[in-house]
Amino acid sequence: MTRGGSIVRDTVRKLQQVLRTQQVDVAIFGRPENVAYVTGIAPEGPEWAGVAMAGGPMTAVLFAETADSGELILANTEEWIVGQRELHVLRKLYPAFSNDHAYDPQKQYIDALTKEVNRLLSRSVRIGIDDGVPHMVVESLRRRGVDGLVNITEVAARCRRIKTPSEIALIRECARINDIGQQACRSFAKPGITELELWHHVVQRMEDEVGARLTVSGELVSGPRTAKPNYPGGPTTRILQPADTVILDLSVRLSGYWTDTTNTLVLSASPSTSLITCFSAAKAAFEAVIKELGPGQTCADVEKVARQTLSGFGFLPQHYLGHQIGTTVNELPRLVSYDSSPIEPGMVFAIEPGAYEGEGGSFGARLEKNIVVTETGCEILSNFPWGLDPASK
Amino acid sequence: MTRGGSIVRDTVRKLQQVLRTQQVDVAIFGRPENVAYVTGIAPEGPEWAGVAMAGGPMTAVLFAETADSGELILANTEEWIVGQRELHVLRKLYPAFSNDHAYDPQKQYIDALTKEVNRLLSRSVRIGIDDGVPHMVVESLRRRGVDGLVNITEVAARCRRIKTPSEIALIRECARINDIGQQACRSFAKPGITELELWHHVVQRMEDEVGARLTVSGELVSGPRTAKPNYPGGPTTRILQPADTVILDLSVRLSGYWTDTTNTLVLSASPSTSLITCFSAAKAAFEAVIKELGPGQTCADVEKVARQTLSGFGFLPQHYLGHQIGTTVNELPRLVSYDSSPIEPGMVFAIEPGAYEGEGGSFGARLEKNIVVTETGCEILSNFPWGLDPASK
């Protein structure tokens, strides 16, 4: 999935400004979230995860000098990259695999990279790299006499914290797709089907809407497994039972940007008092946060609101209140008591309070929607109805 | 997904032997395929692909001295790792995220890593690293006076070339699951459904069999898009038409090991002569290769057999004949004319000859199954029937 060129230019321009303030002239990015940010290319699937196929690693090289001095992607010749939709960025591809004659992909990669960097090495240049740049790249630069590499991991992460309007538009569209997945879960959650079958309905509905495969992550658990906040491994072949609870934690990536939501459903027509207490506590915490959250606060301020609300129902927070999303599904700052980062317009958070019966219990509720911070407060991007809300049944 | 402990020990012991021949005492692996090889842990999904969540990068540290001196995984405290099934390897986890107090994940990671390495630094130790180890790790080791790091990327890749019996057993089981996906495609491929709907049947059948989500990659294309060998972007919402051809290229990972197969189906009851020619050429090439392939040959020898067979039908190879599979979906050696690597027992290949009408055409056939090289030849691991074979209809 790629973003359109104008949106790439949007984030590239912003990053160029930041790099100029650091006196960095050339930036090399290796971390997938930074490559996605600069290029709009978000590789699909673990088979691309740093695993060399035909070519070398995928990095993005960004020249910070002027907005027009050239934004460069350095990638390999794999068809999935060549076949990407047009990007308004200069792309340099290097030959790395052929059916008919041999290339050394690592050498091709380093040669292509240094050729571009050499264009600037005739004068004094500061090169920034992020933590994901392979060490062979760093070694190669050093062998060519490049010293004083600047670690720009933190600078890039800070730049990514405040989303641009075009990034927010992409996340908004992704939230719409995520809504469709959550609504499919409500529609198809019935006693007799397995967690896996339910999961397939969720994925299929979203992919049908988009007309393509999506990168989907998350968990779907039912029954007693929902009682505690840690439930790795779902969905399974467990068959949904009458009166079961079902929690769907659904993360979806569209055009390189993630959304991440959770809903708690109950298959029973008359939920128990305990169920309603957990749900009410999570919902009250969510609503209290949404009401308070806005510029001028810190992450810790926001977390405190949720903590106080949950404790009013007799619950302690079992996990964090939330985290930012963007080109990763989970990025800083997180909504935790020890993070004093300011809440600023353009931040996009997943807010996810939960209340759980705990060890020996049979129920828990986690509610998660995505919000964007505005000038005056926040706007909820997720529009699916909560599963236990009588009004939304 | 993880492998059982005995299987991890199998690959670990083999790698330890290789490292000893290189006088390497400690090996640090960062490439996902090597981490999976040493630990049995194969992270799911692109959201884990080098993206820092709670912790630092996942690396595996292997001590080469003796088989019992300690096999170590260094990872973070993310629940999906903690929740993995028991591994017969020593696991060192470091605290990296808490809801209540702050950690510096990078520092925790480096501290935990160097603590383990320091145990051996009191005497002369050679440390090997692969290309995927983050450069911050290398810098940190250098600051602690560690010099002469040995690049063991190639050594590890060579060790992984010949699969152990337990690895072959895992790939065999994965091939069985892949068969179920290919058979689902045959069963559900009907005019009127979309490529995406067909894809969902394929994935659902395989996941139902396993009882869990699988890492699945590949492509499903239909109609004129099959005429050329490059078809990125499928499956789409294209509706299958009567007489359509359908190509499913299906890659599945189970317990950290991949299989990769392709079948070509035709929805028409009476395929055209041109269709049958393409299919017959691909099938003849596949069968000629299977008949010849065995120890004593080189990759180039095997490729030549396919090339000659295809040319007998008037086709030129449009892509490579195949590649090894293992902890990556595509690893060396590949079956290309310029690779003189010997074919050895224990290698596992995806053999994938194809014949295509080409530009302006409306049909192509690609046939791909996985084989393991034996002492006397090869054994086909994939058991699904070819789509155009009259006998298998």
C-alpha cells in the first residue's frame, strides 16, 4: 500500500525542516516506520521483514537541504516495489537479481547508496542515520571516510508525533475500515461458531470493502479467557457459547497507517451484574478521558482521569490507557502515569481502558477507539457502537 | 509460532559446530531468519518487523563453545514472547515496559546483551554478528573494547542450507497445510465469485485445520492477468468469468517454516489448445526436473533441464526455476543458470516452471511444488493435484 505523492511530499517537507534544524544534510532511514513515513511504502508481511529476497535492505535516503533537492528512495528491484503506484519522489532502483546473470545484492545496494551520498561528499556534509540502518551501511560509509554520523532516531520519532492533515485523513479512512470489521464482529458473533470463523468474517468484510488484502493484526478471544487482560494466541477453534463474552482487539493498516480498536460483546440477552459493572467502568473511563483530553494536558494527566474513574468502580488499571498510532501500530508517547509529554493538536491516540474480573473470573471488558487531538479537545475517529450498550443493540 | 525444544536444540547444535570451525565463541543474530532458526520464534506480522513496541530489537545470542554452555535468547518482555510455548533454551528477558514506571528499552536491551557477553569477555573471545544486528549493538560492543567482530551472515546462511530431519518434518507438515489451501482453491473456484472471496476460502480452510491464524502470503490472479509472469497486487475484486484461468501462488508459514506452491486452474470444461500447450509445457518441465534432480548435480544443471523442456514447447523461461525455502520463503541457492551450488540431500526447493502467452495474451501456467532432496533423488512434499490435469479433475 502506498500513499499518494502529495502526501509523501507533506511528510517529507516536514521532516526536511526538522533535519535542517539539526544541521543534518542527508538522512538515511532503515526503520520500517521511518521508511514508510518518507516513502509511503509499507511492505506487507513478515517475509519482507528484513529478510533479503532479491535485493538488499530497503532504506530511504532524504536530502534535507532544500525542498526540491531530491527526495530519494533506495530500494531493490522486486516487482512489488516497482509495481507500486506512482510516487512524487525520485526513486533510484538498483539491479539486484536477474534470471540470467548474477549480481551481488549487498554490493549493489552499498554502491547505489554511496553513489548518491558521494554526490554531496565533495563538501562538508552531516549524515544522519536511524537505529534501523544496517551496520554494514555504517561500516561502508566509515570506510569511505564519513565520520560523525548523527543518530536521528529520536528526531524522526518526534517529527512523526504530530500528524499532518493528510496523515490524519489516511488514519480517518483506516478507522472507517476498522469500523466495518468491528461491525462484522457484532453481526456474526453467535453461539456455535468458532473464534476463528468470526475472525474470518471480520477480515473478509474489511478486505471486500477495500478490494485488496489488508495487513490485519489483533486478537479475538471469548468466554473465560476475557477475564484477564493478557490473552495471546487468539483466535482459536473455541466455539462460542451462549452468554459468552467476546473481545475483539483489531489492528488494521491501510496506506501505511494503522488504526487499533477493541470492542467487548456479550452473547447473552441479560448480562450479569458483574458483566455490567466491568463494562460500565471501562465505558465511564473512556468517556471521562474523551471529555478531558486536549491540548495543554500531559499524557500523565489523561491517564490519571482514567485511573480515578476505574477506581471509583473498584478497579485498578491492568494495562496502559493507550498509545499513539501512525506508521506503527504503537508509538510514543503512551498514556502512562510517568510520561509528561504534552498533548498537542494532531496527535492520534488509541484510548483503551479496561476492567477485568481477574484470576478465577469469567469476564473482562476493554473498550478502545482512536481519537485525534484538535485545537480544543479531541475527535473520536471510530464510529462502531459499544457491544454492551443497550442503546446500540 | 514456535518449534518444540528438541528441534531448536537440533539446529542450535548444528550451528554451534559450524561456529566452532570459525573460532567464533559467541554469535549474535539479528536477521529474522536466523533468530527463528536459533530460537524457534518467528514473529508474526509487519507490526513486529523491526518496529520497537515495548522493548528493543529481538536478537538471539548463541554461545558456540560447547553444546551445553548455554543457548540464549535475548528478547523483550512483550507478552507474545513470554507466552510462547516452552523452549529448551535459556531465555533471558529484560524489563522494557511497565504501566507504572519508566524504562529505557534501548538501554535495557544493551545492558542485558552486554551483561551476557561480559561473562565471556574476561578472556579472549571472538564474537560473530550477522548483517541484521542493529548498529547500536555493534557500537556498544566497540565502546566496551570488543574488536574484531566477525561477520557470520554467510556462515549462518550456509548452515541453514541443508535442513535437519526435524526441520524437514516441519516443512512436510506445512506442505500438508498448503495442500489444503490449494485444494480449497480448486473446490471454490467458480465463475461469479471474486478473487478475494476465493482467497478467503483458501486461508480459512488452512487456518481451520491448524486452529490458529497463519502467516500467509502469495497472490491469486485470474483471467488475462495470468498471461504474464508478473502479477503483483492480487487478489482483487475481479469476478471470475466462465473459462477463466486462475493462478494461486500460496506461501504459508507454520512453526517458523515456509512452503510455497502454485497451481493453475481453468474454469472452462474444454480448455483451448493454447491453454493446454502452456500447461503441458510447464508440467513437462516440472516432471523433467523432478526426474533428474538429485545429489551430484548443481543448481545450474537442474535449471538447464527445465529450460530445455520449455524450449521444446517453444517457450523461454520468464522467471527463475525455483529457490530454497526454510525460515524464509525464498533463500539461496536459487535454481538459476549461473549458480553452480551443489544439490545436496536435505535441501528443500520450490520448483516453479511457467509458460506464458505473454503481451496481448490471455493465459499463462505456473506450476510449483516443494521437494526435498534425498540421497538418491528427490521427494515431492506437495500432494495437491494440478488444476488442468484431466486425470485429477
